[in-house]
Amino acid sequence: MSKLKLTPCPFCSYDNQEWLRVEYNEDGKFVRCYQCGATGPTAKGDCNDPRLSTKAKHVWNRRVKEKP
């Protein structure tokens, strides 16, 4: 899996890397914060592609930076 560090959750500010995890559904992969339950946007694609985890982390990090 990608070594890209995740930014803290934009909702609860939790930053424990053990609790920010990449998960998957039928559409692709996404990051979930297990402290508050927030999920990031889904990186759509083949869940068997290891690069999709990196993409999911990038969209999570971008979402955090775009927080109003």
C-alpha cells in the first residue's frame, strides 16, 4: 500500500494514521475516519489496482485542503 501520509480528518481533526483507513466498495476505494465516521470521495476504478489506494489518499488530502 502507498506510504502517502493522510492529512487529519476535516470534521473531527483526528490524525491517528491507524484510524484513517482506505476501504473499498463496488465503485472504488475511499478513506474513512474511524473516530467520527467521515468518508472521503471515492476514487473510482478497479479495487485490485494497488494505485487506487494512492488515488484515494490523494482525494482525501485534497478534500481536507479544500475545507471551507
